Amino acid sequence: MSKNIEDSEIAFIPLINEIIDILHFGIYAKIPIILEGSTGQGKQTAIKYIADSLGYDIINIMISKNTKADDLLGRMSISRDKETNKIKVEYIERKLLKAIKLNNESKKSIIVIHNINNASNAVLDKLTSIFDKEQNDILLQNGNREKKGEFNIIAIFNTENEIVNREKLPTLLVNSSLYFIIKKMTNDEISNIIEKKFQKTPFYHDHNLFYKSYITTINTSKEFSNENILTLNDISKYIMFRNITNGCVDESIISQMIFAYRFIQKDDIEKIFNKLNLLSLKFSSTFKFSYPLKKLSIFVNNKIKIQKKINVEKIEKRF
């Protein structure tokens, strides 16, 4: 059974529709999918929409430059039993292997492997064996073989600073996948998404100002050494925080959280403040959001150390 999905959660522009079509076809045909594109182009938004539509769970696997091949499926562990003093050898399963087994049983989940652009050659070789439909099983480190069966798997290849290095991917990995390159969104497409997301909110009139702040922050962030570009999720975060604070907190504070305090360097933060004409606060504010606890806390400290905490009793997962 599909989950309830509100139209405000996704803006159906042609680019997003195209990604959704690719995902739907790949899942229907049981073909592994690789989505290539820069951060903030709607990849995860489209995946979440498909998962919610089908009533599937998303199992996220993160790849970093330090990820080893054994981190994907599992590794051998040798230890000594404290009671018997005997050597114990066991195979420790990792998240991806558990996800494949779970998917084979329930077929109600989507495995999403993030940042395969960070993967080493050894990790890419292991992923190739998983994606290759001609291989019926996966060879584990302990010598056993795990039947692959049919599972839904999507890999995300994030292009860094618009530099495409897909040549590092094994040819067999690419040929075993439905490989889709997502073009960079135009400013008009971003504006369209923002307007559609703001349409069902009480502060629709703010969408033009938000768009200008969004584009200005992206352009300014490219000047920083610690570049941290906004994504479509930040639109949802802004709307969610505006809704749940319900006027208790000035929108300028939320704008600071979304646009300015994502950066680390004080000079970078001040530059965003100036370009967006955000009012400088006379106090230091700290923002903490915990989804599991369903709580947004905004700590405001001045000379008398005032602390304001906003508890969120009901919150919909939008990002």
C-alpha cells in the first residue's frame, strides 16, 4: 500500500518527472539504476517520491573515500571466547548484504548507494558484481555465495564541482545499469520548484524573496573554499521550520539557519548576511533539529542567557 503523499512535497517540473520515469521503469524492470548529477538536482527527492508511492522503505548505503570492499558486504572476524578460551571465527555481515537479503525476502525496499564517485577500484569491482545481472550470486569473503535474487538498487554518482569523472567507473558496471545523466537545473526551473512548494503555504508571498536568497547563496558559496551548495531539501526545510514555528520565530532567524549558518568561516557567514540584507542579531543563536525526537530547538543566548525552546509535537517527514 502506498503512503500518503502531499503535492507540496514535490514540484513536478519536466526534469523531476523525467527522473521519476527512469526510476519507475528501472524498478519495474528490475534493472539497477545509476543517477549522475550535481548536488541539489532532485535525485533524492525523486527517489523518496517513488518509494512513498510504492510503499517501499529506503535503505541508504554511504560510500566515502575510506570505504573498503569489506565494508559493503562483510568481513571475517577472529576473536577468543572468554569462557572457553577457544578461537572463534565468524563472518560479520554489513549493511548492504543485510539489505540485499531483506529485499530478496520482502521486495519492499529500495537500496540507495550514495556517492559512488568516492568509491575505490576495489569497491567499484564489488559493486559491479552486485549490479551484473549475469551473475546469480555474490562471492563473500568467507567463501560462501549469497544468491542475489531480484532487488531494487540505485546508485548516485555526484559530480564534484561540475567535473565529470565517470570514466573511473568499470564498463561492466555502467553497461549493467540504467545510466541516467541529470542536467543541471536552470534558474527558471529552480524558481518554478520554489513557487510550487510555497503555493500551499500561508507565506506564499515570500517565494520571490526566498528564490533571490537561494540563488545569491549558491553563487556566493562558489567563492568560498569550503563550498557548501544548497539543495532542494533546503527549500523543504525552510517551509517546514516556518510552519512548525508558526510565527513564534522571525523568518529572518530561519533564513540565517538555511542560508548563512551552513558555512563555517565567520567571514563567509558575514558575507552572506550582507548580501542577503539579513539583520545582524544582538545574540548568539544555535539551531538543533532532531527528527527522531520530532523537536526543533532554537537556543538564544544574550547577557541574561535567555533560552527559547520550541517543541514540535507533530511533524511530517519532508526531507
